[in-house]
Amino acid sequence: MKNKTDWKTKSVLVTGGTGSFGRKFTEIMLRDFHPKRLIVFSRDELKQHEMRTNGLDDHSLRYFIGDVRDVERLRRAMDGVDYVIHAAALKQVPSCEYNPFEAVKTNINGAQNVIDAAIDMGVKKVVAISTDKAVNPVNLYGATKLCAEKIFVQGNFYAGPKGTRFCCVRYGNVIGSRGSVVPLFLEQKQNGKVTITDERMTRFWITLDQAVEVVLKAFSCMQGGEIFVPKISSMKIVDLAKAIAPRCSIEMIGMRPGEKLHEILITTEDGRHTVEYDGLYVILPQLSWWQTKNYENAKELADGFNYTSDNNGKWLKINELKKMVQEYSLSQRGR
């Protein structure tokens, strides 16, 4: 993958570093880019131990116990850090609904703490991981991630003209991530029946490798305030069920509270200030005093453009979904 950043000279920290994204990011950085220092920041001691004992150990790697709710610990962890990836979040929709104050403390207050600590410690660039659930949110998780997006975009105002730059990467469902429907379908397959909430449902679909690639691209071209959206495929939930459990019956159980029929990555309103650049959609900040000269040669989008999982031009077929699930299953056996 072409990358303009010289990672060998960079000290990098990833919050939520023991989550699905953080682990994959760590694997790829150690394998391909060899940063000067890589800090895995998370609150889970056991998962850090498991990462270390399962081969993610290197002279450049540091494991920090800490919570994004604790701004002082973030400041200590970011001492001497050049780049930060903010991936820590409470992301289970039902859990956030049942524990709303906790969701706010981690997803919103934690995002503010990351911004404050990064500015205080002179971090150069911060990329925050967002989600399609943040667009026109219908549940608390999505609402907290929308707030996090907004404060990361506008956090550039706090940094000043020569300070830290912040941006977001927004993408859809990640195959095999914690809380993904894939492990659920694999488990239900053993009982001969899988459950689907609505047969019309569609979702954006991305692999962890693709998610990491988008984040690396964001670091290469960000100038502050952008929301980077990858061009990814859509899939039908019914097709995924058929790919995983072709011989099983399918039971329709009705949509759950806080669930959408289709997902949105770019609204028509966002589309008015979105450009196509380097294989990505880039939602440019509407209020900015800093330059966005990187995008002067970007492709303008048609009036009324939006990007939703049901009007996408790229669709995953059942055989493609089978291959992705097989690759996911193989990766899990290796852990």
C-alpha cells in the first residue's frame, strides 16, 4: 500500500488498542511500517496480556493501562507521541441504551479528554474512528458518536494555527468485530436456524485491513476537520445468512429498538461539501480558517449526492461473503 508517512520516525498511540481495530492496527504497523514507538492504550489488563502472549510483542511496543475518561493518564501516555488513533468507545447498542451515562462518559467526555491531552502534549495529528451509526442516529450509541465527530472536527479551533490537527474516519460494519453479526450467525448455525430482524435490511461492509488502510491514508493527507469515508461495498443481511448457514432455516424476528433498515455514510447535506479524493470521499469542514489545499484537485460530486447502503453501486455477492467469512474464521483459529 502506498503511504506518504515515514512511520519509522513516529511515535504512535492507539486508544482502545486491545479492541478489534486496535489489534489489527498494531499487527499491520509492526509488520509493515515499524514505527519508532507504538503505544497500546486500553483499560483491559487481560486483553493486553493476551496480545503480548499471542505474538504482539516488540521492542517498539508499549502497553499502557488507562481509560480515556482519565485525562491525566492520557497526558502521561501521550508524552512524546506524534500521532494518535482514537478507537476507544462503548459500542454495543443495547449496552449504551441501558447505561446511557456511561456511554456519554466514554464516547463524548472521553473524546474531549483525547483532544485536550493531545493539544497539551503537542501531538501533531489525531484520527478518530467513527461509524455510520453517527449519521442521522436512532440510538444513543450513534448519538454519542455524532457528538464525538463534531467535537473532533471543531477541536481544530482549540489547537491554534500551528497546533494539533484532528479528523475522523467514518465507515460501516466491520466483519468479525466484537458485536458483529458474523459470530452470532456462526453460533446459530449449529442449531440449524438463524434469526434476521428484517429481510430487506442492508449494511455497509468493511474488513479490518481495509479500515486500517483508510486510517493510514487519512494521516497522509489530512489537514484538519475532514471526515474520511471509504468507498466500500454493501451487503444484504439475508445474503450473509445464506453465505454462513446455507442449509439452515431463517426466522424473521422483527427490527430491534434503535435499528435502521439501511445505513447512511454521507447524507445529502454532507454531500454538498464532500469531494472524491484518492479513492475516498472526504467531507470537508464547513467552518475552518485553516487551509484545505490538498483537495484543490479533488473531484466534485453531483448535486444531491448521498451514500447509503441501499443505493450503493458496489454489492457483495453470496460467494464473496462466503470467502470473507472463511478468512475471518481462519484468522480466529490462529489466536
